[in-house]
Amino acid sequence: MKIYNTFSKSKEEFIPTKKGEVTFYMCGPTVYDYFHIGNSRSFIMADIIRRYLEYKGFLVKFVMNLTDVDDKIIKKAIQENTSFANVSQKYINAFLEDIKKLKIKEIENLPKATDSIPEMVHLIENLIKKEIAYNVDGDIFYDVLKFKDYGKLSGKKIDELEAGSRVEIDEKKKSPLDFALWKKAKENEPFWASPWGDGRPGWHIECSAMSAKYLGLPIDIHAGGNDLIFPHHENEIAQSEAATNTKFVKYWIHFGFLNIQNEKMSKSLGNFFTAREVVVKYSAETIRMFFAQSHYSGPLNFCEDLLSAASKGLEKLTNFSDRLKTFEQNTTGIGITPEFDFKNYYSAFENAMDDDFNSPQAVAVIFDFIRDVNKVLTDVQDVSVSFLNEAKMFLERTAQNVLGIVDFSSSQKQYDDKLQNDLIELLIDFRIKAKQQKNYTLADEIRESLNKLGIVLQDQKEKTTFKIMN
């Protein structure tokens, strides 16, 4: 397996620190609003990568942080005349609801920044002792010039950064590039005690502390959007490696932007849709297919045509699934087992995903598989159950368990519900015929038997309806 490592700017063979295990840290949301569909690309693609690593047999320790104290959260709390904790909890709940709707696998480790303040303070203390951080009246800054490799992830040079005008000027800092590790408490803002007085952590130190706390160092994979490469991930490296003298991350993965009319989607530009708005119009599977059909690292244009194309692709998948079910229902039980090389398709799928998680190629393999199995089903009307089961298993392992673009358990429930309703309607018809033949005893028996199963019949003038009681 090879991964494109942002740090080396090349594909590298993936060798985790501990054999059979992968530590995976994903930068999560700052919870001050509903996340937009551009953010969901990072969350979904990280989910697909995690699922594929598990498919390969790795034990994946996956952590996604929740930034629940931040300038934006405080600003929102002031606007809404409430506490920062109320704002963050509201949007944490919304985040959990939305990732569930997007069929993102349950994340066991979703630590909040405010639960790791002691670890942040300890990390800052180490940096002060090493004279890499300095105190200015309760504000603690990181001295970028003390870290000789600053810029090694982003490729940015210190002298060029200093000459640029993008960095915020603060007279307290020794250099305009220095960044806050700890912010002195201000009126009406949340704060925690520290050796330097009351205050709150800077954004970058939160991820450094939480990733080390929950995963240890070095972390195998650290992922996030392209916009986090600088300064956030650059600063994480500087803090963590200076404080611990240990390599921070082995493989850096960054997800490309989702654009609207070739312009980056962002809240500041106002050209965004929230994930919860989009999932009302398009299914989670359609959205996941839309993202999976492009490589995670490149830019992607968000438009109706591409989403419609993804939806049509899913139709082929669901139609094929329905065809398998029809054959399964009509098989004689013995049937013919045609010669078909399932291993070839597994190999092709794995070769695609092993090559830097090439999901577009993996999707193509799935559609090749559907095309070729359909040919077999056309040529051989009575195929064996074992062949049908193998075909379904391939899609379950790849399209469902890795890409999350189909859900056989959901479709099975829909099928079971339809079958149940059809059977109830059939019994209602028998009961109507029994009444027409004046066989009231049988009609009553049907009603009572259904009633015992929690199905209540309601006789109306034109027809009989039913209600399933919980």
C-alpha cells in the first residue's frame, strides 16, 4: 500500500509504527455552526480511508477532535446571549446527527478540547522550559525562529513569510510569525487556571495535546483539509516535535477543496450549503458516490450535474442488487455455478485502493464487476445460490463496507417491509372473500390472528386498511 505523503511530496510505502495497528488522527470541526458540504468531503474521505484500512485487516485507532473553545464560538455565544458551552454543545449534537446521516462509521474517540486542558498546559510548560515559548503578561507565544525546521510541511520559507503581509501583526510578539499557545483571560470569556494566570489555549496546541494523549507519538496518519497545511499543521509539528524531541507524524494526508463555480467553498465567502441541507435533497449514498468518484486530494466542483450523475450510477448498483434478489427468489436451489474469477475483481479493487486510496478506480472496478455478472445472469438463467451469495458478498465488502455507497441491510429492510405488507394485504383479500361467501367464522379468525401479531384491521365503507401497532 502506498500513500501520498504531503510531508515528502511523494507516494510512500505505508508501514505503520506497530504491526497490524494504525493510529489515525483527523482534525474535526470547530463547533460554532453547522458544517458545510465542503467539510463533509474531508469527513467522508477520511471515513473511506479508515474503512479500507480495516478491510485490509488493520486495527485502526481513529480519533477526531472537537474544538469546543475558540474565538468563533465565543463570538457566537455573545451574539446569541448564551454561554460558549451551550453553543458548542448545540453544534456538537448537530455534528453527530449529520455524520450519522452521511453514513460515517461511528467514531468512538471524539475528544473535546476542553477535556484536555491539563495536557495542553503541560505541553506549554515544556516549551517554556526549553525557551521555545515565551510569556508576555500572561499570553504565551511560540518562538518560530527557535524551530529550525519551521515550514518543512508546507514548504514555506521563514524569510518570505516575514516579508509577507498575511500574518497578523501583534506588538507583543518577538516576530509576526509567532503564534499563541495560551491566551490571557478577557472579560466575559471562558478561562482555566494555569501557571501563567487564567486563560484559554490557542487553537494549534489543542490538536498537539489531544493527538499525543489519545494516540501516542509518532502518529501513523494525520489528516485534514488542504487549508490546514499552513498554519495549523505546520504549527502542530513545531510544537509537538520541539516539546517531545520525537517525530510527530509519519504520513500526512490532505483533502482537496470542494469548489462552487471553481471557487473554494467557505463560510467567509458565503457560497456554501450545509451538509444537512444537501442530505435532504440527495441520499447519503449519492453524496458518498459523488466524492468517491474523484480522488480525495484534488479539487472538486460541486454542481447538480455531477450529483445527478452519481445518482444515476447508484441506480445501476441498486438495480443490480434487485436483480440478484430476483434470481435468489427464483432459483431452484441447485442451479449452475458458472466459472467466474471473483478473486480478479477483489485484486483490482485492492490495487486501486492500495494506490493512494484511488477511489475513482475502485468505483470503476465495481461497475466492471456489475457489467460482467449481469452478462452471466443473462446467459445462465438458473444460477446457484452460492454464485449469487459470492456476488452479493463482493458488493458488501467493497461498495458497502469500504465506500459506503450502498446499504444492503437498509435495502433488505425495505424489501422485508414490502413483503410483510403484501402478505397482510393478501390475508385481507382472503378475509373479504370469506365474508362474501358468508364464512364469517374464517373472517373473524383472520382478524383475530392478525390482531395477536399486532396488526389491527380497520373496516371502512370502500376498503379495509390495517395498522401495525408498536
